[in-house]
Amino acid sequence: MESIQQKQDQIIEEFNFFQDWSEKYQYLIDLGKTLPEFAENNKIDSNLIKGCQSKVWLNSSFNDNIIIFEADSDAIISKGIISLLVKVFSGHKPEEILEANINFIEKIGLDSHLSQTRANGLLSMVKQIKIYAIAYQAKQ
Amino acid sequence: MESIQQKQDQIIEEFNFFQDWSEKYQYLIDLGKTLPEFAENNKIDSNLIKGCQSKVWLNSSFNDNIIIFEADSDAIISKGIISLLVKVFSGHKPEEILEANINFIEKIGLDSHLSQTRANGLLSMVKQIKIYAIAYQAKQ
Amino acid sequence: MIDVYKIREDFPILSKKINNTDLIYLDNAATSQTPIQVIDAISDYYKNYNSNIHRGLHSLSVDATNKFEETRLKVKEHFGIAHTHEIIFTSGTTHGINIISSGLEKMISSKDELIVSEMEHHSNIVPWQMLCEKTGSKLKVIPIKDDGTLNIDEYKSLLTPNVKFVFINHVSNTLGIVNPIKEIIDLAHANKSQVLVDGAQGAAHFKINLSELDVDYYVASAHKLCGPTGVGFLYGKSDLLNSLPPYQGGGEMISNVTFNKTEYADLPHKFEAGTPNIAGVIAFGSALDYMNSIGFDNIESYEKTLLDYATESLKKITNLKIYGDIEEKISVISFNVGNHHPSDIGSILDQFGIAVRTGQHCTQPIMDRFNIPGTVRASFSFYNTKSEIDLFVDAVKKASKMLG
Amino acid sequence: MIDVYKIREDFPILSKKINNTDLIYLDNAATSQTPIQVIDAISDYYKNYNSNIHRGLHSLSVDATNKFEETRLKVKEHFGIAHTHEIIFTSGTTHGINIISSGLEKMISSKDELIVSEMEHHSNIVPWQMLCEKTGSKLKVIPIKDDGTLNIDEYKSLLTPNVKFVFINHVSNTLGIVNPIKEIIDLAHANKSQVLVDGAQGAAHFKINLSELDVDYYVASAHKLCGPTGVGFLYGKSDLLNSLPPYQGGGEMISNVTFNKTEYADLPHKFEAGTPNIAGVIAFGSALDYMNSIGFDNIESYEKTLLDYATESLKKITNLKIYGDIEEKISVISFNVGNHHPSDIGSILDQFGIAVRTGQHCTQPIMDRFNIPGTVRASFSFYNTKSEIDLFVDAVKKASKMLG
Ligand SMILES: Cc1ncc(COP(=O)(O)O)c(C=O)c1O
Ligand SMILES: Cc1ncc(COP(=O)(O)O)c(C=O)c1O
């Protein structure tokens, strides 16, 4: 299993190939479409992330000291973005997540190409992921 | 008895002699000081004119078809101004007062040399004088 | 007629670049842009006669007071109001509505009923819900039909003797639909109900005469009328305003203060507690001047041309659905494309430098009515051009294609 | 130290002529003048990113939202506030006080007592009188002594167990006296009473740390702090603000609206209904930056020099009486000369191009206390000079001579 940093570097490399924002958006949209189905009964208010104009749900489970994230959104670009986050964070220990330095978002220029409301939504997502990590760490 | 217009013309002529605002103010102050005493028991709320920062009282009496005005103020410049008004309007018939075209205020430059709050106060005074005239005319 | 390219020169923001392309501003229903004349009026105030008003004896204060009161006169003239003291300056539509909703607290009881419509902005819903909660009175809702218009037959049957007030927007900010407010007012008056019209969207697009409308209360915001943020006005018939208690306590709104007894000042001051947005009110006057110099008739007919052109062009896009596509509307188009989330369309449009609004537009009940998460809303103003609309329609097509 | 002549170049209005002489602006307690940096911030907003905030997805809206929220951060830093959500933007001090007075309606009963002081601005009296009228609670008044200061012994004896709230100004706008608010707050807290401080005059003249003060609520206006008109802020401890009902209903302040149930948004939005004064809030941030670039320590010590100089010079005038001539004060001098009516002095000073305020300064109880119709109030700011004070004192002498 790759580390969180390795996964970020991979994403950064991928995005380096894109010429302009439309390719980035197209990639996010495609990612959004391929994100695995999210169980309808997990679309509950307690999984909803505040601060996004679209609805974003984030669910997590904890097994063998490892957190698995699943996510969904009713907007496809949000779904693409959160699928990046799931890719980066899912399958890691709480400690790893808490220690991780999240830099791929700026590096791939998402923060400037996403409107800030989206970027804030993204921040909320990262925050929520870290909150889960803290909670599971406490459980250990 | 001179007409209202004649009295206004007289005032305009007097003010023509003044070189600057300070002479005009000095004149108003002196006028204010020489305005006859106003009976304390006439200093009642119903005689008070709204719209002045200082208190201005205007009292009137009606005899032989003629209105006599008396006025007072706790500020001396206001008192000077209202003494001009009393001079112009007192001793006239309601009709004369209602028909009169009041132009001396601008002509002597009082409206530009008085701050507008004062000028508004002055307008309130003229308005009050006309209201008295209307009331007495109705009584006839 | 309108020389739109000449007009655009008055708006510095319109030559701005967004994401390296020209800004195309189609979010006019949220806030209008500001011509240089209005911006200059604000600077002029602060550079030449900034001063607190009404109580001052010195020249600056006198100038500021006079200019401030001049706007009241302009509002009176422009909106066909009988008396200047029937105009209360507010910080915006929301503030104006809340002055009334708070004022009615003591005048409404649990037997009374209030009517709003399903297409109201939250600002014209929540204050009445709060009022009902405090007084126990009942809020009834005029439903909207599938085409987005009000169901006037339903309105008539809701108008029972217990109905004390009707709260209705002149124009829907989401659908652009112009409501038949004259009819609504006349029906209400025949029922002895009073009417407050939320004119946030109405005031900006055509000329209205409040005396002829015979409306009881009317509220609007300057920032939708080429004016500054933080300013609006409330019109009320003077006997009604006189019968309401003051809203806020403070300076200006009193004539006499002792610890035993405080007397309130006359209208309009009774409702204008504290130092107002002096620069803003003065600039609002300039905004009215500006719009009148262009002419509301010209604005109305030009915006209608833009609306028709945009509606036709958009309709050619497969799966594009417009909400409230009727004849009687201002230049606002709310739509969705297929099942794409409005925020997806909006984000992509932003990359093209096109500013539209997406979401619920503070009208959640409309979204619930049509069972959608939101819409993309493009709203045009007299400074928009047909070629902007072409670029916009083209971008919607591209966005839809990208989203697949 | 302050280079006053350099600073004056930032203020376009200070080079204005009034009645053919240079303007001498000594009405700073009513409203402060506005530096070009703040004026430019307003223009910049309208020229470059005017847009409605918070709900927008497009770039302009994002820029406007970020700049708006930046001011909240600046207020937090400047006033030593723990959390940004404890800061509510208002249209001014009066609005802030009324948010609280309206919010307390349901929390106060006829057994409760409230305390104000005899030196309050009407804005910090009338709302509490209105609250008492609605709730039947009792308003008690801390008297002032002959020297203008609060009678703290009386305050202590008024602080009985029934006292729920104390409302007090930080600095008297009429007398310039700085109240011992730390002591007042600590005494109140020991009595389990909450304290609202009216900081309209305090915030502009020295730096304060609200966390250290441990004050429950604090309100101020931007227009007294080199900022624009129509903006202010309310600070409240978050648990207290959370416990209050919302003030106005409208957009922004809700998270969910249906006709069955409406949920209010979290702080600070719960209290910020409707489109705010966006340009104004952003310019308020620039005003704080500007004043901090000069430095509040510098401002405080320079203004003290002006105050001492003016006080000494005025005292040499026969029959001139200063109200509140004590050590702990800001640069405000209220006075009368003999029996001359303050408006007579003020009118003559205006002819000399000198702007002072005359009258009751919205503090009628102070006038009643000293049995005077009003005062002449000269208030100095960090951009005033000693030579302006010389001209002012000279003009007072001349006025007094003219009046005889
Ligand atoms: C002490 C004090 N409180 C309250 C106010 C009211 O402030 P505003 O008019 O900005 O609401 C003022 C300003 O005159 C003041 O000096
Ligand atoms: C129909 C309608 N009502 C009320 C409002 C609220 O106006 P403001 O935010 O200026 O108070 C708006 C503006 O969004 C609106 O469009």
C-alpha cells in the first residue's frame, strides 16, 4: 500500500498532463462518474458535509486499525473531487491521516480553478476526514 | 402703517450696508437683545416652534382684525431673526399676511449665512405665522 | 432606444477579466452592477461633506442632511409616493419587512390569518413565520401552478374574513414572473386585508406608481437598482406607519428622553434610529437619477428583447428545462439541463468567465414545489448584450456536453 | 510619534474651504473623517468585485465573500475576540443594541431589573425603556457626580440580586469621560449580571481587548473609526448569542425553510439576515488597517496632547465652563460660555469654518442633570493640529465677545 504522500504525488503527476482547466474538469467529471455506488441508507444527515452547495455525504468504517472512506454527492464535480480525497485517505491508519500534510489540492491548481465556495467545501471535506480520524484514534 | 412689502424692503436696505457676515450677526444679536420681554406664562409648549435647536416661542393675539405677534427664544441669534419676522408681520390683517410674498430672507443673504438648521427653523417660524393667520381668518 | 455599448462604459466592472476571459455578468437579480456616477457620488460624499446628519448646525452637516433628504424626494417622485415622510430608509428589503413584522406583533392575534405565496424569497417568509410563532396566528400559502404562476383562484378562496395581511413579491427573484399585484391588492382590500409588496425585484425593471397601486407597504433594496449595498426603503401609508410602534430605539427617533417618559419623533424619523447609511442613501439617489437618465421604458423594452432572445436560444438545447417560462416576466431565466446538478453547470460557466447564480436562490419552497435541488439562474440587465447571451448559451451547451 | 501633516494628506476633506476659510473639523465624536485608503476600498469593491456574497459560486461572489470575511478576521484580531462567529456585522451601534434588547424580551420578566447610567446616549437608553415596557422589568439609573463621573458607590448599591443586565457606555460621547468598565464588569459578574458595553466612542481612541475585559456584549460603529456609514459590529460571547433568538428573519440567517419548519443558521449568520452592507464591511476592514498603520498608541498619546492643550487654552476664557473636566477622558470637550446658548456659539463658529456640535448630543439626561439646554462640543482626532485648536479657541473668544 502506498503512503498518503505517494498517492498525492501520483495525483499531482496526473494533473500535470492537463493543458487547461477544461481537461481538469473533464477528468474530475469522469472520476465522479466512476466512483463506486454509495448505499442509499448511508445518505443520512449525520453523514452530510456542511459548506457545500451540492450535497456531499461521507461515510467511514474502521477495521483492523484502518479507516475506509466512502463518499457520494448529487453534483458530479463534487463527486470527482471527493473521490480524489477518498483515494488519498482511504485504507490508512488514523495516525497517518492526522499526520498527513495535504498539499495536492494547491499543487494541482484545484484551489484556483475551483470556485472558492467549492474550495471551502473541499476544506470542509478534509476537516471531516480528520475528525473521523481523531474519533477512531480515540477508540483504539 | 407700512405694508409688509415696505417693511421687507426696509430690512433689505439696512442689511445692504453690512460688509460681511459678522456685521449681520452682530446686528441680529443686537436685535435679539432689544426684543421686548415675553411673558413667562406664554412660554408654553403650544407656543413652541418645532424644528429649531434652540427654543423659540411665538404668541399671537387678534384684535380689531389685526394680529399682534410676540416672540422669544433662549438663543440670541434666533431671537434676532424672529424679531425681524415679528417686525414684518405684526400689526397686519390675516389676509395681508397670507398674501405676502416673503423674500427678504434670501435677499439679505440670511439663508446662506445661517446654517440650514437655522434656516429650517426660520421656515418653521414663517409657517407658524401663516398658520395663525389662517386660524384667525377663519374666526372672522 | 438604448446604446448598450455606450452604457457599458459607465460600468468599470464590465471590462474586467475573469479566468483570463471577459467577465459576463448574468447575476443581476442577486445584485446589480454600479455605474461610475454612483461610485463617484460615494467618493464625493466622503471627500467633500461627510458628516453626521440632522442634528448638526455646521455647514458639512447641513450639506449632508440636505443631500440625504434629497434622496427621499427622489424616491417620492420616482415611486409616485404622496409624502416624503412615508418613506423610511432601511438597510435593505429584509430590514424593511422586519420593521413591519415586528410592528405587527401587538396588532395580530391567534384568530388572525396571514397569507404569503409559495414563490416568496425567504426574507418574505421567515419574518412572518416568526410573527406567527409569537402571536399564534396562522400562515396560509398561495400555491403556484406548474407554469410557475400564482394560483389566483386559490388565493381568492384563501382570502377569508380572518385574513389580516397578504405578503407577496412583485416579481419572483427565481422565476422572474411578474405577479398581478394590482389584482391581488384590490382583492385583499375588498376583504379588508392589508398588503405588503416585496419589491426587491420589481423596482429595478419597470417604473411603478405606488399611489396608483394603492399598496399599503412596499419594500425594496438599492443594491438591485444600480445603487450601493446596505440601503433600501420602506414605503408605508402614513396612517399605517403612524399606528405602528417604533422598531429600534436610539438617536434620531425620539423627540424627548427622560427616564420617566420618552416621546417618539414623527415619521419618518420614528423608524430611523441611529446614524443611517448616509453615503449609501445619497448614492441611492444618484442611482435613481442614473436609471432615469436611461429611462425605465427603454430599460424595460431592451431587457425584454434580451429575455426573448436568451429564452429562444436556450430552448434549443436538448433537455434544457426553464421554470416559469411565461409571457409576464422580467429578464430572469431559471433552468436546469437534464439531470445535471445546477452547481456543476455553474462551476463550468464560471470557468468561461460567466457569472450566474446556482442553487435555491433563497426560495426553497419553489425548489420543493418542482422537486429539484436548485436551478441555474441567469438574469440580464440593460447593460448586457446579445453577444454575451450567445457566449452564455454556447457555454451552457459546452458544459452540458462535458457533464455528459 | 505622529506626523500630523503627512496624515492630513490622506484625508481629502481636510483641505476643504467652508465660508471661504479652511475647514476645521472638530466634530469627530459625531463621525470621523474618512482617509482616501478607505474611500478607495469602496470604489475598488464596486469597480472590481461587486457581488452578492456567501451563496455565489462564481468568482466575483467568491472574491466579495472572502474580502467580507477578512474584515471579520480583522475585527477579531483587533479587538481580541476569541472566535470570528462571535462577531455580527450590523448597520451601527444602535442596531447592535437593538439586536440584544429585542433578543432579551423572552428572557426578562417583571421581577428583573436592568441598570443603565445617567450619561448614556439615547441609543443605550430608549431600547431598554422599550424592553421594560414590554416585560414590566425595572430600569435603574447610575447617577453621575458633579464632575461628570459615574457614582460607583451608587452603582454598587443598585447592583441587587434582581439585576440581570448592566448597560454602560465605554466612553461618554458628551463628556469624553472614560468609564472604569473593567471594574463595572467585574462587579456585575460578581452579582451574576451580564454587561453590554456601548463602545461607539471607546473603540476609536484606544486599543481594547474584549477577551481580557470579559465583557458579555460590545457594540461599535465603523463611522466613528475612520470607516464608512451604515456599518458596525456586535460582539457577544458565543454561548450568549446562541441562546438568543434571531433578530430579523430573511435570507442568509436560515439553513432550511419549509412552511412547516424553518431552521436557523449558525452564528454569525443567524443574526445577519439579508444582503449586508458588503462594500461598507470591506471598507471597515480598510479603516482598521489604516488606524493600525498609524498605531493606536500613537493616536492615544497624540490626542491626549491635543486634549490637554485645548483644555488649558479654553479655560483661560472668562466664564467658560467645561463639563466633565477630569483626567480619564478622550479628546472631547463639552462646554458653555456664560449664559450664551450653545447654538449661538456654534453658529458663529461655523462662520469661521469651524465644525463643532451643539445641543444635547443625544444625551438629554446629562443636560437635565446639569440643568442646561445643551453644550458646545469640540472633539479632536489624530488628524487635528494645535494650530487648529488655536484658531478654534480664538473663534470661541470672538463669538463670546460678539454675543456680549
Ligand atoms: C456613546 C454612543 N452610543 C451610541 C451611539 C449611536 O451610534 P450610531 O448612531 O452609529 O448607531 C453614539 C453615536 O452617536 C454614541 O456616541
Ligand atoms: C424577491 C426578493 N425579496 C427579498 C430579497 C432580499 O433583499 P435584501 O437581501 O437586499 O434584503 C431579495 C434579494 O435577494 C429578493 O430577490
